[in-house]
Amino acid sequence: MNPIKRVAIVGGTHGNELTGIYLVKKFEQLPHLIQRASFASITCLANPKAYEMRKRYVDTDLNRCFKRQDLENPLLSSYEAIRAKTIAQMLLAEESSQNSLIIDLHSTTANMGLTIIPSSLHPFNLNLTAYLQSVNPSVKIYQWERLEQDSSFLRSLSEFGCTIEIGPVAQGILDAPLFQKTEQLIYAILDYVEAYNQGVSFHQKDSLTIYQCVKTIDYPRNESGELDAMIHPQRQFRDYEALSPREPIFLTLEGQAIAYKGKSTVYPVFINEAAYYEKGIAMCLTEKQQISI
């Protein structure tokens, strides 16, 4: 693999997730913090209009606008569709002549701690995430249901890089400890890329635990689509903890527990994520997988 020539640090893909937005603002004011000798670092405030409005998005979720067919479709004219095309043009500039790495910064209301979502399972990304775990052992690694070659996520614009997802933090709020931990992960990524480009190896683990999403489940709803139940108190804020069959996951408005009906132990994440109510997702069920690197 050729050296990484550019790292793009993206914040504000969702306009009410302030950690990434204010890290981008900080780096734009103090660019020396992200400068390294062997590659260029750029910043991008992905959804400035949504940020000004203090909303997740203006017309549609920007982080679902990056499928290649959508980027090439001139009929898509929502604010986020147009913005996605602008971002793609910027981040893919001179794509054929250089390797680019994307760090997409997000926050969640779920108790996800520090979560890394690799852009792909390329060996470079696996080694990078292993290094990040050595820097901060609390880091978890998560993957969606499937790795699509043509994904709608912003991070899919490059094979190299990751999303950093941190929580719990309320929408529209800056949380100082999580801000600082995210900042340190960014510096660790930049230092890793610098060392990689210079042929320096880091000591790291030879395997990773990845929480692979196998399905998403919605809240129980009535015929009108309204909630019939909420996350059970015994499950709230227990992201990455084992959920076994017959354990409670929901609680009806009348106080009746609803149990998990699966046949095997899973590990829920994004539990009660505020932004996922509209997507019909109460939690993502994952399986623990061990991957050699």
C-alpha cells in the first residue's frame, strides 16, 4: 500500500453533534495541532446549515447521501444531497494520485463510550484500530450489518479511515471529557499515519474483538406507529453488555416487561439512540467476533 497523502477530519455531519464541530473549529484556529510532515491534513464542517439551525439535518440525513448513484444523480436537489456532492468532490480530489484517509466525528446519546467504526476491514484499518486500543484500552470496535462497497455513509468515500462515535452525550451539548478523549484519538490516528508513512512499526495486539451488527430491532409500536413500549430499565445504558434470551429489553407503558426472543447471546449497542427513533431502531444487536490481523 502506498503512503497516505491526505487526512480529512470531518465534523458536523449531523448539525447537533457538537464534539466534532468544535474540534474542527479548534483545528482550523490551531492548524499546527494536526500538521504532520508526511501528509496534508484538512478539515471539513460537513453540514454548516444544520449546525446554524441546531438540527441534525435540514432536509435529510447527510450520512445517508453518499451512495455513488446518489452522488451522480442530478435530480437529487435537497440541501444534504447537494452538500454530499460538494463534500465528495473535495475529499476525492486527485483521488487517482493519492491515498486519502477520512476521520468522521460523531456523537451518540447511547452509552457507547469510545467506539471506532472502520471504513473497511482493510489490514491498514485493522492495524490502526489495534493501535488505538493500545493507546486507550476502553476503545470498542463496531461494524454495521454489512460492509457495502457502495455505502451511503460519508466514511465510505475512502477505504481508509474510520468514524469515531462517542457517548453518551445529549444532542446539542459539548461534553468536555468526551471532547478531550476524541481529540486524543485524532492525534493518535495522525501519529500512526505519520509512523506508517515513515516505515515505523508500533507494537500492538495481533487480534481484535469486533462487535458485528447482525440486525436492528425497533420499539414495539401500535397500529398508528406510536411507541407501545420503551427500553427496559435493566437494559438502558448497557451498550456492549451481553443480552441473553428471555432477558427483558422493553417495558410497556402499563409496566409489563418484554423479553428478548432470540436464541443466542448478543451485545446490543446504540441502545435508545435519540436520532434513531425516526429510523425505527431501538438498538443494534451485535455478535462478538475475534479477527486476526
